[in-house]
Amino acid sequence: MARKASTETSTNTNPELIIALDMLEKEKGIKKEVILDAIRVSLETAYKKNFTKDDKNYRDSAREDGVEPERHKEEISVDVDADTGAVEVFAKKVVVEKVEDGVSEISLAQAKMIDEKYELGDIVNVSVTPKDFCRIAAQHARSVIVQKIKEAERQNVYDTFHSKEREVVTGVVQRVENKTYVDRDGIERSSNRVMIGLDDRTEVALLEKECVPGEHFVVGERVKVYVVEVKENTKGPHIVVSRTHPELVKRLLEKEVTEIADGTVEIKAVARDAGSRSKISVWAKDENVDAVGACVGLNGARINAIVNDLKGEKIDVINWDPDPVVLIGNALSPSKVVSVQVCLADKSAKVVVPDYQLSLAIGKRGQNASLAARLTGYKIDIKSESQAAEPEMEDDGKVYIGEGEYIHYHANGTPKEEPEKENNLPEENVEPEELAEEDMFVETEELEEMSADEFEEFEELDEEEMVELEELPEEE
């Protein structure tokens, strides 16, 4: 049984410490108890280092004198009063009949002087607070408080922005830095980065590779960035932001369009050439909702707001369709499409466009075709009508779905099973004019079963009837 006891009243009070901790708790959100626990641990280490025979200086001096340093296990504890800031050091000593080790033992008579309830075998906490320990305590408390403040701020930053990972945040440009470095080949290169303040305490670096080519920033300008990743390391949280990520366009559209936020309209895919053009495919769960119109807004108000955030980057919004033929035709917008052939085996497509729109379909430096291919996931081969009319020298051996032969899919992308068409025509009351053309011909088995008179009647057809039979269209 251990009881705390003191032979004298400590004067190591420090009310300023408690006042400072109360202010930190209000301003920084750091609990006072957390800092006090850290101060206690720090003071225990300081006491053992400076005031016990376990400290390094004592051991070194003892060895120089040729004396083996005394080893003992003094168990001490430091108490910091949460109200007055008083600091006291207590050594744990066992009550014994005869003291052999004054560091860890205390006589029963001395223990009785502290408290009459002590018996042999009890543990007494005896105050061993040095006179100048208040000065040491203040120094250690200062360093612990500074360290705890830094740790708490780092943790707060990490918690705040880790929850915003893969989201869009708005920051203010603080400065633009230019750094020179030497690459692996020994060539000196320069790299720009934009320092952006996300709040009063957090500043992130927007690297040059994450900036849109040709984009310039002005100090004090408000910019929106996409939080790619938040990592925690020894120097604090590392926040990676970008303005070239395709998800930036998607998140901006989600914030601007209420139909996307409430789930009525869904963004299916995004393809982006940062700084130039983006293509977005959208789909409405409700047939009565125009998905493209909801994203564009009245007079283009919604889409123009996003274009302004991206500093003029063009955005094409198209209707998503489960049928790849329709989807590819929509993805090549604003170009018109004459026909689309799709090969499902290797996800490729052959597209024919009007001659005067071939360059529009391909786009500048192939941009429109490239974005359409990334948006749909199909390799697209575009030809004009005149090019498609030329005979192909070789057949690639692939089976394509021709124009108009659409594959019908569910909204989740799985193909629908076409119901089998039943051809159970009634055998009775069939008029001669309702017979199909193939019914006008006689099968070989029926000829074998004809009588001689019936066969002669069948053979005696005049030339006009034979001509009519020959002029019947062949079965496709």
C-alpha cells in the first residue's frame, strides 16, 4: 500500500504555468491534462539525470576515480498540481525494520513520523524535491509545451484535410517560388511552384507538374485545387494538391449541379486534357430529366461557372448510353456521325463522318478523337464518307456490328436478353393471300406424295405462270 506523504511543504508553485495552459486549451484546443502528463514525464527524466546517482556525470566521475559507481533503482514520481502549478518530486521507499539502502528504504520509526498508519512493508512517497527544481521544471515545461503545441497543430491539420481527401478546396496564392536543381544527367533545371494558403495555419505547394500549362497565378488570387492525397510523416502532414487531375472537373460539377448532388443525375466518366478540353458523360436515372441540360444550366450558367474556375477550359457534356454505338456517336460531339461499327471483342470501333466534318471529328492534334476514346473505353478509327467508300484491301477478320444494329443493354452495362419470337400461326381459316411467299413452293417430300393426276396438273403450267414464278423476289 502506497500513501503520498511529505515531510515539508513545497514552495515550487508556478501559477503562470496553469494560466498559460488554460489559454492554450482555449486557443489551440489542446487539453491541459495532456500537457501536464507530458511535463510530469519530462521532469522525471530531468530529476534522474541531474539529482540521482544514475546520472551520466556521476557514473563517469566515479569510473575516473577507479570506483565502481553505485547502482540503485530509485523509483520517483513527479506531481504537478493542476490548480496551483506546484511541482513536487516523490521517492518511493519501502518501510523496513532496519535500513540497509537509504535510497529505496525507510525505517518504521521515520514512517510513523509521517503517518501513524504505516506498517512494515508499506510504500511511502517521500518528498525529495530539490530547492532549485522549480527553475529546471520551468525550462522543461517550456520545451514540452512548445513540442506539444506543434504536435497538436500537425494532428489538427492532418485530421482536417484527411477528411477532405479527393475533394476540392479553395486557397489563396501566397507566393510563387522558382527553384533551381540539377537532374540526373547533370543538367541544371528550374522548377516553379505556387504556395497556396488553405487556412491561417496550413500552406501547401502546388508543383509545376500539377499546374495547367500556361496557367499564371497572382498573389492574393483565390484558386480551387483538388486534394489528391494527405500523408502523415515526421515533419507533419504532407498534402498533395493538383489542378490537372480529371477528378477536379467532376467534383466542381458535383458542387455546381444540384441534380448530381441529390443523385438524380450521375456522372459516368470524365476524360480531360488539362487546360484545353474535357468531356463528361452523364446519365439521368429519371427519364423525365434532361441530364445534359441540368449540367449546362439556364443559358449555360452552371457550366460557365466551372469554365471560369478552370480559366477557360472547354467542357463537353454528353449523354451516356448503355449502347456503345450510341455512346461513341455522342462522344464525338460536336461532330456529326454517319455510321458506327463496333467490335466488342477488342473494344474497337469504326466511325464514318461526313467529309466536311472529318477534321472536326478528329480535332486539333487528334484531341477530340482521343478524348472520345478515353471517355468510352473504345479504340476509335474515324473515316470520311469518301474514304469509307473506297474498297478495303484487307479484311481484319473482326466481326463488327453494322449501322443500326444496336446492342441493347441494361443501365448497369449488362446486355439484355432478346425475347424469342414465337411463330405459332393458326392453321385454320388461313386465306390464300395471307400465305408467305415460301409457302407457294412445294417441298420435295410433298412431290413424292402427289398422285399422278396431281403431278400432271402441276407440270401443265403455261408460260405466263412460269414467268410470274421466276419474277418472284429471291429470299434474302
